[in-house]
Amino acid sequence: MNVTLTIPDALVARLGTEADLPRRALEALVLDAYRAGQLSNPELRELLGLETRYEMDGFLKAHGVYEEFTLEEIEDQVRAMERLGF
């Protein structure tokens, strides 16, 4: 699907370069959907064309989005690390 946005020329320069705007619009759209719980982490990664989880984590951190963990999830991780000798 293709989406076309009309942005007045006078505002384009303030929003970024013309070449950057399609990517910035895509990132804003899918990031908003991710924050609203409409997209999963793998779906977001696919839409952005990111190949690794590290790239995905970097993208999220750059946009102030951090994964939330429950106390139970953290305790599970600690036990798993202890089993591995860490």
C-alpha cells in the first residue's frame, strides 16, 4: 500500500529533508501503533526493515520506548542466569 501526504513547501524544510520525510513519516506512524499495542515487536521490526533485535532495541531507545518487565519476568531471568553460572 502506498500513502501520499501533502505537506506545504514552506514547512518541508522545517520537518527535514525531502528525502528523509517518507521514512520519518513511516517511523512515526508505526511507532505510534506500537505504543498503542496495535503492533508487536516483530511486526514493527518488519515494517521498519530492521534485521536484528539490536537494531530494534536501538530504534526503540532512540524514541524513548523501553520494554516493561514484570517482577516475575526479572526473577525468571535471574534464575536462568544462575543456572547458567552467571
